[in-house]
Amino acid sequence: MEITFNFIKVFASALIALSPLLLVFATVIAMLGVIIGRIERWNMLDSVYFAFITATTVGYGDIRPNDSISKIVAILIALIGIVLTGILVAIGLYAVESAISGLRLSQ
């Protein structure tokens, strides 16, 4: 159980430390989604939904842009989403490594 608590503590600390960067990426993704929504004449919910689905690279295909500029912005959303996901995975790996090495030191 100690390793789990260490992981959560390190993970939360790293998230807090990097929260400004993560919030900037999330805000940019949402804003780009709204821009696509205005170009494509989607409502706000569809725009944010599209940005989230594109940023996470899920891509259900139920909503997709038709305009060329919208498609370019969608690619940008996907690239930013990949970077954001990479940062979150790196935080998780750092927390796992720290929790495991902390366990080794205490034994």
C-alpha cells in the first residue's frame, strides 16, 4: 500500500507543478475547437466535443470538418493533444519510478 500512496503523492505533486502548462494546452485545444466550430457552424458542445475527441486521437468520425482551414486546425489540435498526452504519460512514469525507488530505499 505504501507504493500506491507514494505514487499518488508524487503524481499529484507533478500535476500541480505542471498545471499551468497543462491548462495552457487544454485551453488552446478548446479554443481551436471553438474556432473550427464557428467555421463549420457547429454549436458550442459539438465544437468542444470535436476538439476533445481529436486531441485524444479517438476520432469517432461522427463530426468532421469539411472546410480546408478547419482540417488544418484539426491537425494542429491532434498534434497538441499528442504532446499533452505525452506529458501526462511522462508524469505517470516519473511517479511510478519515484514510488518504486522510494520503496527500495525504505527496505
